[in-house]
Amino acid sequence: MNIAKIEAGGKNIAVVSSSEILIEDVQSALDLMATVQYETDSNRIVINKSLLSDSFFDLKTRLAGEILQKFVNYRVKMAIVGDFSVYSSQSLRDFIYESNNGNDIFFLATEQQAIDKLSMLK
């Protein structure tokens, strides 16, 4: 895992990259949050969707809801980057739409969009 610390809009933003899946369950999400906080002193994370297990995007597993609730509870803002048009599930599209209209979790097309979005938040 590689964590790049970027300053944008006066905020520290951690851009996480890896060749492996980093979030497979709630515990691995908590571990990622703790590692990022320790290494970058940031509560804003950009992560590519390829670093999340496929079950995250299957809403029937409830994994996405459980993980994202942890991010909200710990006041960590996250942007997930990738092409989400590959998913045909209407409920997932609705979930992404609702998340993008909130203040904590965002699903965006590019890393730069993610950095820009996270840097504008309070």
C-alpha cells in the first residue's frame, strides 16, 4: 500500500494506492482509516474502486452500508474513484447518487475530481 499526502484547499488529503484489494470487510476499512490517520494526519481519503472487494458493490451483502457508516461515524470523508457505469444495479446507482449528494462519501470519475471535492468540504 502506498499513501500519498496531498494538500489542497488547506486540507490534507490521502491518496491511497495498492496492487491489492485493501477493503474486504469492516475491519479492513477500519484498519485503512487508522493507517491513513497515523501516516498522514488526514481524515480525507481518495481510493480507487479497484481497492474494494466486489462484494462492496453488491448491496445485498450490506457491506457498503456497514463500511460507509464507519467512515461517517469516525468523521472520515472518502472519495471512491472509478467508472461506475459498469454496474447495472439500479439500487447501486441510487446509492451512489444519494452518497454524492451528501457530505461524507463520494463516487467520482477521476482522482482530480476527488481531490477537488474533498478539499472543498468543511
